[in-house]
Amino acid sequence: MSEQRVRELIDELVLELAKTEGVDEQTMNDARKLATDIDDLVNPEVDTSEYTVLDDAIALEASFAATHPLAERIIRELINNLSRIGI
């Protein structure tokens, strides 16, 4: 899987959450932060040695399990893609 697919998935996740009623601001902030961290991660000019992108994605997946099943599916695919590209 390519870095492009990872970017597509994170964009899809943020859009899905934005159009879903009842999503709290902290969840939106966490998703946006994850998107920014992933953009940084695939940018070779940014030092990402301290980033915990995969852990953050897994934590979001767990929080979506009961309340946002579509977002959970998207983030699960995102996690799988991050793992495939070695993150």
C-alpha cells in the first residue's frame, strides 16, 4: 500500500467524522492531529522519531468501536496500511 492510500484514508476519516452528528470536539481534534502527524511522517524533511502515530491510531480505533462503526472501519484500514508501509 502506498503513502497516497494512507493520506486518502485519513482524509476520509476526518470527513466522515465531520459529517457525523454527535462527534465531540476532542475526537475531531484527535483525528486532525493524527492527520497532521501522518502528513509529517511521510515527509522526509520532518524528524518523526518521537511520533506515536500507530499507537494514536489504535487508540482512536478503540474509541470508535461502539459509537462510530464506519470511522472504526476506516481507521482499521488505515492502521493496516501504516503497518504495511513499515510505520
